[in-house]
Amino acid sequence: MLIYSLVTVTVLVIALVISMFKILREYERAVVFLLGRFYEVKGPGLVIIVPIVQQIVRVDLRTIVLDVPTQDLITRDNVSVKVNAVVYFRVVDPKMAIINVENYLEATSQLSQTTLRSVLGQHELDELLSEREELNRGLQGILDQHTDNWGIKIANVEIKHVDLDESMVRALARQAEAERSRRAKVIHATGELEASAKLQQAAVELNKAPNALQLRYLQTLTEIANERTSTIVFPLPINLIEKLSEVDGLANLIKSENNK
């Protein structure tokens, strides 16, 4: 029995000695409690802990990627959408992360979900689709402010998807098509306005030199003749038509005099 007791005591002592030594990786820290009270933060490397009297809680300092589940929300213009996001954060103060909050990972996840619904619900659908960078910065600032007391730093927030129902997708497609049609009409009208202004300037310049109009007329006939057309219509100048009318009127007058 004595030998058995000695072996038992020896094993316990060895186990206690082994449990005194903890090895922490470079990205780990140990929050040490002495009889239930905070003592210090240790690590990385070899850490010696007094068994029974001291306890440690390991904390990972690496960046954590938190996938925020899809949230149903209603935008400011009363459109129902589903939005999900991803949050990148890390622990910068292990003491606060362990003492000030029960489970910092779960707390950050729940805070991200509620913040996502409340913040994005204040914006219209067009802003959700076109101003994601600004919304991401706004979400990051709000989350970082709330998690500062937990010893957590929000590195980045990214909105991943904004899902709409089929009816809203069709409505947006019709809106986009109408917008493209409107822009095409505006561009066409602007072109017509600029062309009319240039034509007006050309008419003023041509009126300054009467022979220039005749040269332009001959140039137009040359361009038409070079094209592969079976029929060519030659427009007559207005003044030539007037001269022909005067000649025809004079001939009719002479004919009437002869009949008398």
C-alpha cells in the first residue's frame, strides 16, 4: 500500500508540474485569473501557471471572418429585400474581450445582424444597389463604436448580396429600359439642336457670297454622280424657276395679242 501511495503521489505531482507549463502560439494570449480575480495577460511562448490557484483563458488575436446571416428588411421606399454581409474583426484587448462580454464572437454576430437591419432600413433601394462603399463604411463605423468596449476592432464590413423578388427585378428592368430610352431621345434632340445651329451658321455664310451657293450646288451634283444610282434627280434653283415662269407669262401675253 505504501508503494502504491508513493506511485500515486508521484504521478499527481508530475501531472501538476506538467500542467504548470502552457505553450502559447504567436497569435494567442492567455488571460490569467488568480483565485477568480484578473491577474495579467501572458504570452506568447512558454507560460507558467500555478495549478488550482490560477486559471487561464486563451484568446485568438487573428482576424475572424464572420458571415452575417441573410436579413429581411424593408427599405425607406417600402421595398422588401434580403441582405447578407461579412464582417472582419479581431481582438485587440484580450482582457476586455473576456471580462466585459460573455462571448465576444456571439455578441459581435448578433450586433452585426441588428445593425445591418437598422442601418440599411434607413436607405432607399437605389442607394443599396449603387452606394455600397459608403454603406460599408457606415456599418463599420457603427460596429466599431459599439464593440470598442469589448476590446474588438472591426477591420471591414462588406455587403455581399441584395436579393429582390421577381416582380421587383422586372420593375427595375423596365425602369432601366425607360431610362436608356430617355437618354437616347435626349441625345438625339441635342444632336438635332446642334445640327440646326450649324446649318443656320452655314446659311448665313452662304448668303454673304451668292456664288458660293452655286458652287455648293455643283458640288452636290458631283457627289450624286459618283454614287451608284440608277436615277438622279436634279433640283432646280428657285431663281431659275422664277425666270421660267416670267418667260411663260410673257409668251402667253404675246399669244393673246396675236389672237386679237
